[in-house]
Amino acid sequence: MVLRLKEPLTAYRIADRRHPIFDGKGAFLYGGRWTSPGIRVIHCSLSLAGAMLETLVHANIGRVPKNQAWIEIAVPKGVAVEEIAAADVPGWDRPDLIRSRACGDAWFKSGRSAVLIVPSAVAREDRNALINPEHPDAKKITHGRPQPVIWDERLEKLFGK
């Protein structure tokens, strides 16, 4: 169900600072858990720690990724948002991605809302969000200047530099 935010929503995105951080090109090229390749969305998390975990999992390089920057994203009240609970899409967390992508692709194609809030596979009680940059409400969404990600040295010891 589409709702209009009654309060602002804050989200966080981490990406390689050598590339545009808020254009959705990576999702377009590679897809993600909730959308297939060919769909331009901007992935973010509702917490900075969640964004950091997602970055570590998706880097898949055996070490803490370098050249990362984070941004704070401001979704103002009044923006059209939908939320999917884990129970709404049985099998959303399966490695084959079929069910989650079908759900996210349908959301994007419907154009119903600018933001889709989804469960996080790496932090089950956390939430991620997809921003549809083609939705009219997306123009209202802003973000701060990219800031360098500072990885705790214990993570570097755990994952390697």
C-alpha cells in the first residue's frame, strides 16, 4: 500500500567515490536482491551501520573496500513510500533472488511510489530502501555531500586491508 510520509525519512548510501554515488547505474548494470539488471534504482539503508554491512557483504573481495564514501539521504514528508515486510514475500531471502526481484521489478514498473522499503538480508531487523529516480517525488529527495567511510581497524583485521 502506498503511503505519503508523515515524517521525514533518513537513509544512507555507501559507494565507491570514484563513481557517481546517487545515479543508480550500478543497479542498472548488475541488479540487486530486489531488482533485475536493467532497472535503475538507488539502493540505501535506513541506518549507516546497515549500509556498512551491505557494503562489506557485496564487496566480496575478502577485505575492507577502499575508496568508499557515504551520503545521508533526506526523504521529506509527503513523498510516496511503500514498505514490504519479510512475510509479504516468502522466499525473499533465497540466494536465487527470483521472488524478491519479481516483487521489486513489479514495484518499479508500477511507478506507484518513489521509495520501496525492504528487509535487509544481512541485518534481519534492519531495513533497506530502493529509490526510483524516475518517480516524480524523487525530485524532492536530497542528499548531503559524500563523506569518506572510516572503517574500524577491527574490521580491517577481520576482513583484511
